Amino acid sequence: LAFSIKAESESPRLVSTQDDIAEMRLAIEKPGSFKTKFEQQKRSVDKQMEQAITVPVPADGGGGYTHERHKKNYKLMYQAGMLFQLTQDKKYADLVRDMLLQYADLYPTLDVHPKRKAGANNPGKLFWQSLNEAVWLVYSIQAYDFVLPNLTEKEITKIEQGIFRPIVKFLSVDSPATFNKVHNHGTWLTSGVGMAGYVLNEPEWVEQALYDLDKSGKGGFLKQLDELFSPQGYYNEGPYYQRYALMPFITFAKAIETNEPERKIFEYRDGIVLKAITTTIQLSYNGLFFPINDAIKSKGIDTIELVNGVTIAYGLTGDTGLLEIAQIQDQIILTGDGLKVAQALDAGKATPYEFESVAFGDGADGTQGALVIMRQASSNKATETDSQAVLFKPAAQGLGHGHFDKLTWQFYDKGAEIVSDYGAARFLNVEAKYGGRYLPENKTYAKQTISHNTVVVDERSHFDANLEKGNANHPEHLFFVNDKNVKLSSATIDSAYEGVELTRTLALINLPEQDQTLVIDVFDVNSKKQHQFDLPVHYQGQFIDSNFALNANDKTMSALGNENGYQHLWLKAQATPDAGLARVTWLHDNGRFYTQSSIETGDSQILFTQIGANDPNFNLRNENAFIHRVKNTKKHSFISVLEPHGEYNPSKEFTISATSKVSGLAHVDNDNVTAVLITFLDGKEWVLAYNKQSVTKTKKSEFSLKGKKYKFSGQYLLQKITK
Amino acid sequence: LAFSIKAESESPRLVSTQDDIAEMRLAIEKPGSFKTKFEQQKRSVDKQMEQAITVPVPADGGGGYTHERHKKNYKLMYQAGMLFQLTQDKKYADLVRDMLLQYADLYPTLDVHPKRKAGANNPGKLFWQSLNEAVWLVYSIQAYDFVLPNLTEKEITKIEQGIFRPIVKFLSVDSPATFNKVHNHGTWLTSGVGMAGYVLNEPEWVEQALYDLDKSGKGGFLKQLDELFSPQGYYNEGPYYQRYALMPFITFAKAIETNEPERKIFEYRDGIVLKAITTTIQLSYNGLFFPINDAIKSKGIDTIELVNGVTIAYGLTGDTGLLEIAQIQDQIILTGDGLKVAQALDAGKATPYEFESVAFGDGADGTQGALVIMRQASSNKATETDSQAVLFKPAAQGLGHGHFDKLTWQFYDKGAEIVSDYGAARFLNVEAKYGGRYLPENKTYAKQTISHNTVVVDERSHFDANLEKGNANHPEHLFFVNDKNVKLSSATIDSAYEGVELTRTLALINLPEQDQTLVIDVFDVNSKKQHQFDLPVHYQGQFIDSNFALNANDKTMSALGNENGYQHLWLKAQATPDAGLARVTWLHDNGRFYTQSSIETGDSQILFTQIGANDPNFNLRNENAFIHRVKNTKKHSFISVLEPHGEYNPSKEFTISATSKVSGLAHVDNDNVTAVLITFLDGKEWVLAYNKQSVTKTKKSEFSLKGKKYKFSGQYLLQKITK
Ligand SMILES: [Zn+2]
Ligand SMILES: [Zn+2]
């Protein structure tokens, strides 16, 4: 077998090593943020130790007393175990020993948990599901590893026979479906069992954890690393679940590295563990994760899973940019890598972390569509953090937590969401709100297409909101350009609706000469039959103005539709703008104005809506949108420009550039080339043209505009028109 | 005459003195925040000096080109003049001289401003109204004072004859109504003229500025100090206008002190100028002014007028608490007092500013009702700034900017508005929103009673929204108690509605034993005839839960009423809670839950509303309220308790105490005593009782509760009931 058995005296041997411990013992003698954290944790554990040990017979489901008690127990054992290593004070080791002895008494008496759902295939014993049981094992085996030097042979036998061997058996050979499954629950099970293998000197467990129970490689930790992440480290449920999934990957990988460095686990699949960590960071704006799919919006990079991730990544790479993230996280971890982070932060070594424009290919092979992030510094930037981001989502469905939002986009500016996604409809752990679970409105509104900024055909959601169909199909990502002043991406899908092809091209451009950034959106819809097409813009802020008349439903208003999310939208007003340029301006709390200018046909409508209809328990946030609607149409291009401008500063009593500078917009579709012409109030004109297919840098394209021919090489042309 | 004429070489002689300048010249040689500010201002002025001087013929109204140009000119002259004093670089003095010479050429040619409103009695010449003309004089006379040592006799003659003597004449003897008026516009005129009197050696002007044109004392600056502030320094339009009014008071007072210290202007009326400054600070929460009357909510203590106020107050008192405010303001002023603030801040002398519980008597004599601020540290306080405040408003009308909101309240906690006031309906300077002026909805909604948290009778506003009636009547403030754990205040008014007496008693209490703070609200309505009474709670946050069923208007909803603000409220849902305790819980973005528990009769209703009906231009913010409604009633007491509780932390994934701990509420009305009994889930009971009249500390009161007699001395009793 691949790893040599170590003596018990070589404890600890998982996330932190004996060398780490030696360094940490020195560090807690000197002032610094590591010592501060150590003392804080010591106070917390000392306080908990005033209470008697309680290892209750499992009775309650998630959130209930016994569930929470067993969670507290594994955290306390882990922390006390580490304190024993750091202080060598036996009282901490005794706590872990006594608690584990009680578990060793209890565990053999347990059948599956009484709150196990009938027919559920992932039961636990201490907890209602095996996921929590595995998390218990991941923490407790580390605690056990910490205190091993303080245990007698007899205690070791009792603990291993009473709890660790039975729980490993229960989570592996007795739970083959979950253990072998390529899914984040499986990662917790394989990680717990594998780490127990190192500590109990059972190389076979490690092999099974890595390669499936039958060691075929069809399941297990490595297969999970192969399939749950794209080659760039993107997890297809989105960042909210990615940061959650991260924890067992990084923990077990670290333990593998400690015990069997020859496996080069951190080099596996071209460094996929590290990529998974850095991609999680990249999938954030102003500290918060992009809220795609089922995501709670306040979750951000300071989440404990990513604190661990950044700590381990810094330990591996010494990348000082990661220290800036650690600084924002402001949480020191008591591990060897945590010490390195603390010392580097104390020494002021942090450098700015580079947030990049990236197209993250989706799916295990990276070809199932993509999640595209385009960024640039805001041209009129006020602060270092004043950057812009466009999220473009021609990504795969993202399994059960995915939303029916193919080709949707979001826009961020000056620290805030401007064109937004609802995120998940959920009040986490708030009992009064549907027990703290996903609200019914998560399905009836948040997952539906109309709650996103993408085209809805005939008021039906993509794939008719059928998850299986969603999982079986994905958009094709056509191209991505990341030049200094132009970020450009395009994607298409013909499976969201039968007989309808949706193609969207988004550009985030910067016109330095005019001190202006813009988002250009070209959404082409092409169908065999006539349909109604709706393209919503869910905006954050206060409506200021439109250059067309609104017909407000001002004494009575009704829901916009009956199903697929439409039943949750109040129709506040409607308009039929004249042919030409339609403008909608709103003001965000961040003090900046935003204008969307769009090309109107003269018979298209704009509907103004607010979330809140058919919501008798007031579960939804009352946010606003406007919806571009065309009816009885086979082919349509929605063309628009989003323009951030000006400043509203009532505190200092000034308002500047409250009105849009875009005075005209034209669209030309020439064979392979689409061109958008933007005219500004001062007469300046710019054209953005692109070849609709992915082309090489030398490929020549041409198009005509206002009787003049233009040629360009490569994917696009951004040019000022001289008259 | 009272002041001795100083030679021209004694310039400057207004806000900063020669001694100040000497100190400032030393300070700009040494590193520190004063020098930093000086260099910043110098860069700004140097940049503006690259442009040619422009003194255009007046043409435009407020916001227009010539209006803004003349405003920029006086600011530039003031800053350049001060730079000349500090650097002794003649180029700055030459700028002021050249500009003033151009004004001296222009001014004698001007008639009243072309944009003067027909029939308006306060025209300007450089500006459309005399207010701006006076502000021009206040700044320009200081600039002139700064550069006097650099002017020839001929230049002096030209400037004084061409501009200063004519503008003083125009603003004083030619504008007697405005000059003599006891109003903040009058303060600017008297201040400008008085300061010009010191500089041009015209003691008569000073006398007129102080005592009315006829020196009778019926008008003028001192009369303004007598009447525009209450004895405690409260300005009855509220803090938003108070900070604006402050500027000419403090500027002219400082100039008086410099020239005629024997007038003891800062001791005048028991130190009213200083009180006006500190009261403005006190009328804020978390840096923002309480938004009563026509107030834009983002205005706070960092406003430039209060920066000047705090600077002068620190110069007078050396109170290091003011330095904490200056720290928050983060703006250094280039004056003698500004230097003192800068040096003290650099030396780390700032100490916490004490925000207090105060009843500010309203009106010139302090007896026209009161504005009551009750504060306490939040018992479960997380940070230093985690304090609570109740604003209770049995104040006078507050003139033209006043709202019809007698006895309304607001509640603030954990940095945020919880029970809120709409403030003004206005987007300052946003042309698309009604020219940036007060929106029509300011009158149709924001000023109306229903937009406040006070009782509305028969869907009509207080005084039927008649300003004259409002100004002629005011509530009677009955008492105010400011004890450690109990802040208590009561007031009554019988003139808001004919035949209806409204009496409200609010208490902000702290039960340290239970780690709980509460607001107790007793609103007694007593009328001769039957009426409908509505008591709204405008809350900020997301509705979580009620302990009674809601009947939601979920497919169609309509405006609640037709006029007096009701036409702007959508009726989202209604309920008729059972007799007993009704609970409404919401969650604020600050992460805390709030529950209002109220006593219901069984036939009273609760209506859930959202602002936005009859708002065809989307001018209003879509905020939520619930309204307690009783119909066909002569006498009713609305009894409620507001309870902050728990924490929602989706980022760290925990939620604690999401439900109310109040399980019962009872109300006893015994002759002179009202008692409210609060029962908690754990069985603990507390009674708050108070004598309804203002009584002495020794006055004995008694009441019966559940068959038991209670006695207390003084205004109130807060007692835990033992069984
Ligand atoms: Zn979504
Ligand atoms: Zn108001």
C-alpha cells in the first residue's frame, strides 16, 4: 500500500502536522493575530467546559435539540483537541476522551435515526441524514488524532471499537449508494472515512475513499474531483453551493498531502483543488457571491468554508493576493496554514487580489455552456472598489438548485447590484417562514424564467421548468473576448423552447475618451412560428424617468399572469413607446443613475411590474422590473445599451448628469456580422460590430453601415465614426 | 457707538482674526490635517484660476448658468482671499480684487433680476431672490476683508462705491420687509449688512442689523435669536432646516465677537447660539438628522453648515466631545477655530460625544409643545453605536415645511430606522423629478397625517391640512421622565380635530434582568361623537409573521381611499384579529427582528398597505405599513409594545430568537393612572403605570390590577409582579 504506517506518537497527522504544531506553540507565546485568535478560542472552550458533557440519544431532526447538541459536540471536540496540542494541558484531551467514550457507549446501541424520512436512502444514526453523520466524523476524527498521545491502549480500543470503526462501516460499506455517489454528500463520506483510515491505520479505507468501495475508480473522491468541477474549477450549482462543497475537498486533500505527499493530490487534474478555491473567490463582487441559482444573497467570501479554503491555498502557494481576501474575511484559523496567514497579515504582506474577466466553462469537461464574468474598473471611479461586473449565464442547469434562466445576465456597479437576480426565496432558519426551508415561492417565482433577465416565450419558462430537460440540455457558448476596453461574449440555445433559437451577445465596453462605460445587449430570437417574447430588466433602485408616456394602473392593479411566475408580478403600468429610442432611467442608492436605452419598433410594449401578487404571506421582496414585450413575432432582436451616469448627492446637495447621453441607437444585421451604432448627444458616434461565430484573430469580416463599408479582423470592431 | 474703528491694517476682522492668521501661517508649515486641507484648497483654487474671471450679466434663475457662476464666484473669492492671508502670495489677492472690480462695474447697471417672480417681495439683482444676494455678500465681504491690505485707495473707493455700498443699501433700506423679518432669510440679510458694517467702518449698519432698520429691536439679528429658536436651541422647522438656518447665525455672531466682544453675543439669551449648534447635533441618529417635516433623509451631521457650527463651538468651549463629531464630519475648515479642531484631532483628543434624552420645548418660549428624543443603549448591544432612539413629536406645526403629524413617533435601533417617517417627497436637483423641487406627492402624501405614525380621524388629516390652523395650535406636552431604565413622555391635543382629544404616552424602557428593551405606546382617543380612528405603523423591513390570519388582495388590489394621502396606499391585505393579543413581526436589514404586540378588541381591523397607488410617475418609495383601525367609536385606547429581538444571520447561517417573547398585554385605566401589564412567555410579568398628569416626585398615586392594589410616588412605576 502507498503510505507508510506512522506511530501514534506522530499525531497529529491530518490538516496540521507535528511541525505545524511546533510553530504554533511558539506563536501563541508572542503577540499577534494568531495569539489573539488562540486566546479567544481558549476562552470559548473553557466556558463550554463549565457545562457537563452531554451525548444525548438521537431524537430530533435538523434544528432540533439532539441534532444541534451533536453538532456542538464535534466542534467542541475539534477545538479542545487543538487546544490540547497547543497548550499540552491535559484537561482538553480529557474532555475529548470522555466525550468519545460516551459516543463509544452510545453508538453501538443505535439503529437508524428515528426522524429518518421513510424510504430515504441516506439515513444517519446520530443525525437524520448521513451527510451530518459524515461531517461529525470529519471533525471528530481530527479531534481524536489530536488527543491520541494522551490515551491509554484500553481507551483507544474502546473508542475505535465503539465509535470510529462502526461509524466508518456505517458510512461506507453500509451506505454504498451515498458513499460512491459523485455528489457533494459523497465527498463528505469519503473524506471522513479516508481521514479515519489514516488515523486508525487502515489503508484500505483510504483506497476505498479515493477509488470507490470496489476500488474501481468509478466513484470516490478522485472521481468527485474529476466530475464535480469544470476544468477551471467551477462547480455547476453555482458559488453559493460551491463554497459549501469546498470544505470536505480541501480538508481531505490536506490530509492526503500530509500522509501521502507522493499522491500529489494538489497537482491532481492540473491543480483542481486550488482552482476550486480561487474560482469561488472570483465568483464574487464586493465580497458577496453572485447569486445565481438557489442562493441567499448575503453569503459572501467571509464564509467559514472559504476562510479554510483561502488559508490552505495560501499555505500551498504563498500568493500574497490571497492575504487581501483573508483580510476581508478577518478570521484566523488555528492550523499550520492559519499561522502562516496570521503572520503574513501581521507583517503587512497583503497585496491586491486580482479579480478577472473569465468565461468559466461548465460541466466536467468545460463544454456544457459557460458562466461568464466580465469586469472593468468603472471609468468615473470614486474608490478602489468602484469596479463593474457583468455576469452572463449561458451555463448548464446546475442540477436541483438550478434556475430556468438560460442566457440571463446581471450587472454590478459601485458596490451594488444594478440589474439583479432574485436569488433564492428563503429565510434561512426562520421558522415562521416555511420552517426556514426554501419557500414555495422559490419554485413558483424565483426559479421561473420571468424572474430573470432573459427571454420568456409565451409566458412559459425554459424547458417548461422541467428539471430533467434542463439537466439534459445546455447553451452553446460561442465566444469570449477579454480585451482592455472590450469584454464580449455570445451564446445560443435552441432547446429551451421547441422551435425557438435564443442567441445573446453581451459586451461590457469602456470609451475612455468619453469617460463612459456601457453594457451593450443584443438578444436575437428566431423561431419557426409566431410567439410572444418578453425580456425583463429587474432593476434595483428608484424609477426616475422614461422618454415615453406610461399608462399607470393607479387606482387598481392586477397580477400580470396566472402561472410560471407571472402570477407574482403586479402590472403597475404599460407603455407602447414610439418607434425609435426608448429610455428608462433609474437611480440606485449608491448615488448613480442608470439608463437603459433600447430600440423600439413602435408596436412593442414595455410593462412595469412589481413583485408581490399572489403572495398572501408576504414572502417575496417587492422589487421592480420593466419588461420589453413583442407579440405575434417570429424573429426579433432586442437591442439595448445600459449606461451608468452621474451622481445624486442630496447630502452635499448636488446632482450631476442625471440624464442619459445616448441619443440614438441603430442595429445592422449583415450576414455574419451584427453591428450596433451608438450616437451620443454631443454628436459622437461609436460602432460595435462582431462576427456572430467564433473566429480567429486574422479572420476578416465586413459590414455596411449608413452606406459605408467597414472591414475588421478578428471577433469584433469598436470604432469611433468620423463624419 | 459701541465699537472702535480699526485701521485697515487690522484686516482680517470677521470670522478669523489676525492672531488666528498668525497661528495658521505656522500650521501650514508643519505636517498635519490642517496643512493637508490647506494644500487641497490651494490646488483647487489654483486650478480655478487657470480660467478667466467671468462676471456675467444676471439672466438665469436657480440652477441656471449665471446663478451658478455668481455662486462659484463668491466661494472662489472667499477661498482665494484666505489663501492670500495664509501664503501672502499676491496673485490670490489680485484675483479677488479683479473680480470685485468687475462686480463694481456691473452692479450699478443692474435693475432687479429678470427672473424675479411677478409680485415677489424679495427680489435680488445678481440672483432672482434676495436670499442668494445676501449669501453673496456674506462670503464676498469676508474675501474683501482678507485682501484689503493689498488694495490701493483708488481700488478701495471703486469697490466700496461700486458694489458694497449699493448692495448693502439694496438689502437693507431698499428691502425693509425681508431685512426686518424674523425669518431665516432675514438672518442672511442682517448678517451680510452687519459684517459689511464692520469692514466698511459703518457702525450704523451694524446697529440696524442687530436691532431692525429703525433700531427699535422689533426686528433684526437679536430678535431673530430671540424668536427663531426655543430656549433650548430648537428651530421649529426641524433639524433639516435648522442646520441650514445655522450658517448666518454663527458667522455673524463670530464677527460680532471679534469686533465687539463687549456685546457678549455668545452669552446672549443664555448662550443660544451654542445651544442652536449642539441641539442640531442632538437631533440626529447614527449621523443622520431625524427626518421630521420636509426633510431629505440622507442629510446628516456632516453637512457643511454644521461643520462650521461644530468648529466654532469647539473654538468657544474646547469641549472634546465635539471633536468626535468633527471626526465623523471629516472636513477641516481653514479658520482659526478650524486650526484648533485640526490640531486637537491630530493630537487624538476626541472623546465620545454624549447623545442625550431631551424634551426640546418648541416655540420661542419653549411652551408650544415639544420635540422629545428618548435614547438608551440597546441591551443586547453588539457595537458601541448600537443605541436606540424614540422620537416623539408633540411639537408645533413648524411653519410652511411642517407636516400634519401631531404626536407621531419614530423608532431607531441598531443604526437604522425601524418605525419610520416618509420625510420629504423630493429628489433634490433631479430635473426629471418635478424640476428637483418638492414633488406634488409631498403635499398629497408626505405632509398628510396618514403618512405618519399617529391617529387619523375619519381619513382626514390634522387641522384638515390647513397650515394656518396648524400654526395657530399646538399640542400640550404633559411630562417627560429621563431615568436610567425608563424614558417616558406624554402629550395631548384637542385642536387637531374638532371634538376629539388625542393623548399619547410613549415609554422607552429597559428590563436589564431580561436583557430586553421595549417601547410601550398608549394612545388614548376621546371624542364626543363616533368616528373611525386609524393608527398606522410605517415599518422598515420584510414582513415575517402575524399571529392572526391575513386576507390578502392577491390577484387585484386597490387604493385604500380617495384623498388625504389614502389615495397613495395600496390595500394589500386586511385582518380582523381575535380579541386579545395581536402580533406583527418584521425583519430589518440590520439583522434584527421587531414585533409589535397590541391589544385587540375583536372587532378592530389591521390593514396592510404599501405606498404607490395613484403615483403614475413612480415618484414615491414603495414602503409598507400596517394600520390599526377602529370604527364607529367614541373612546379608544391603542395599546402596544414594540419589542426588538433576535438576529437573522444568513451569512453565518444562524437565526436566533425570531419570535416574540411577549405573551400577554393588559391595560388598566384607573382614574388618574394608566397601567400596562406585560406578560412574557416564561411567565414573568412587568407593570408600567403612570400618573396621567405631570406630578411631583412625592405625589402618591394608586391603582388596582388583578384585584391587587399598587401605590407609587412620582410620575411612574415600573415593577416586576411577583405572584
Ligand atoms: Zn435565479
Ligand atoms: Zn413627515
